[in-house]
Amino acid sequence: MTMPTHSKQALRYGRVVAAVAGVLLAGAAVTPAHADTVRGQQWHLDAMQAEQMWKTSTGKGITVAVIDTGIQDNIPDLRGRVVAGKDFSNHPGDEHSDYDGHGTSMAVLIAGTGAKGRATGSYGLAPGAKILPIRIPDFIEQSRSDGNPDDYPTYMAKAIRYAADSDAQVINISLASTAHSPELTESVAYALSKGKLIFAGVGNTGGGLNKVEYPAATPGVVGVGAIDRGVKATKESQHGPQVDLVAPGEEMVAACLGSTELCKTHGTSDATAIASASAALIWSKHLDWTNNQVLRVMVNTASKSKSGKERTDYLGYGAVRPRIALTDPGDPGPVDGYPLPDFEYAASRTPEVSASASSKQEGAAPAASTNSGSGDSSPPWILLGVGSGVLISGAAFAGWCVRKRRRAQATSHVYPGRGSS
């Protein structure tokens, strides 16, 4: 079973209060957007200096494949950004229909255009990027192939292979499960061989079971954890050797499906979307770079742990900082050679061992070039606190969440981006 990886609350539009806390991912202080607007509530865009980055790159020319619950492409903030994709689900509609709302939220965080205006529109980190939707089955339905029911690793592998053969450069997977298979591992290797970058949420049970989940723990996938405004791993964000990078995943405000059309979410799903959007910004400026070079620069320019360690099990190699990567990327290194150690490590083992113990090698340093921007100290963030006008979603959504929690407890499978409401 799989489940989306963030928790969602419907927001009523209202005034919020600005606050200062934590450290700035972008590496310098900025003036926040006006707090009365929806854009003003998107604190992560101010922290990352999005509007300054957009003068250099918006993600134009890059397509992000979003493997999820479908994407409702007729909402204003996504209109014109979503291309044709693939539907592996038996739900009514197709990949441009979202049976849950999760996939649409991820797409908005990546490529929302703010078409409704700064007051009520929401923006993605890479508003110039395109989204390729790949809709997969939910935890109830059984997708059938050759008369046999498909399980999570099977249809996830199918989705990854479809994305690998598409025009998308980046693959966003804000989903997870404890289930994995050689087929899933092989699909990731295939996607990397086709020059793709894959980002997946590590999961939202960091304060509980913290079981290793896939595909984030699959060698070759960039496992993404969630951080708060103080650049600390959130309590729900899972930890372990599968964490490669972290990104904002707390109080994320963006357009969504539902009566209010605005939601506040949290979890490693959201963080994954921000990491994918960061890759799109960097790749858009350097269209001649390979997947290995883009990832190497992302690792080199990440905001490192205060402990001085190259990586930790909570923050991985650090927090994504696309602004630094755009202004001072350093040497992107060779075009080939995956920059993280786990993929090469898995390839050197026998297939039987790789399939049964494919979580990432712990503590190894990345094969990355030295970069002048990675040593920047992190001045204070300029942050916006979200005020009180928050309402829990309606009874239907609440009941849906309860059903998912019960099923997750019964099978130990969860989606990485969903936390508790």
C-alpha cells in the first residue's frame, strides 16, 4: 500500500503576521512579500529568494514528471503548465484528474504560476517548468496486468520507466512504502541510464516507527527529508542513510482542490517537490549539463549541518540552495559518474543482496567536486508566520484520512509526505 506524504489543512484567506527566525537557505537576508497576500504566506519562497532567482531562471525548458494521484490541470495556478502524461489508475478520468488532491498540490509547489495574482494566487518554486502527470493506483484499487494484481513496487516501477522514456528530465515521487522489489530497483537504474534525476520523500514516521521506505531508499534515488524554518529536520521527517538532501516541508501554503482552494500542508512530500523544483531551476540555466552534474552541484551548494559533518542521517548532505547553485555553482564535475555513493555501491553487489538490502550506504561522502559556495555561512532567514485563520478540512476528508491511517497501521506502508493534521 502507498499513501501520499503530506498533511493538508484548508485555509481561509486572512491576515498573517511576519516573524524573523532561523537561518536563510538562500544565504542572504531578503525583504519578505506582503503578509496580507497568499504569496506572502509562502514563507519558503522568501527564504530561498525565489523572486531574485526568477530573474536568472524559472525552470523554463525543464519538465518534471510527477508520479502521484493525478493532476487537476484546470486550476488557475496550473493552467498551461501540465502536458500529456500517463494513467495507470482505474479511477474515472485520466492523469489530468486528481482522485485525491495530493498530486495537484505537488504540481503547484513545483510550477504554480500565481495566475490568480499575488493576492490570491500561489507560486511554485519553478513557475516556468512543465509538469508531466503520471497517475498511479491508490491503496484500494488493484491495477491488473496479465490477469494478476499489481502491488506497489510493480506499478511504481512501471511509472518510473514511463517517466524515463518521456521528455521529462526530473522525476518527482512524493510517495513511499516499505514494500520494494528488484523490479523497482531496476527501474531506477534504467531511469538514471536515460539521464533522469529522481527525487522521493523519505517518509513521515520520523517520530515513530521510522521504517525505511521506497523508492527513497532505492540506490540512485535522491531521498528528501523535510526541514522547518530553523533548518532543522521536522519531527515527522524520517532519518537514516536514505536521506540525501532536505528542503522546506513545514506550513507550506499553496493552491489545492476543495472549497477554499487554498491549503496549508507539511511533510516530506512537500520537501520533495521543492527539491525537484530546485533541480529544474538549475538545469534550466545549464541545459547542457547531465543529471550527474546537476545533482553534484546541488550537493556541493547545500547548506551543511552546523556540526561540520559532510552528511548526517537527519539532514543528509544539507538543505537545497538553488540560489547559490545559480550564482556560484562551482565545478559541476564529469558528465558521467553518479555523485552519491549508494548507486555505485549497490551496483558492485550481487543482485540478490542488492534487492534485499537496497537501502543506502550509511555515512559515505559524495563523489562531488569542491565548490566555493558550499562553505557560505547562513545569515538569518526572513520568515513569515502563518496566523490563526486555519480550518480543518471537511468530514469527507477527515474520514478519508482515518481510513488511510488504519490501513497504514495494518500494513506498515505509508506515503512520505503526509503527516498528521
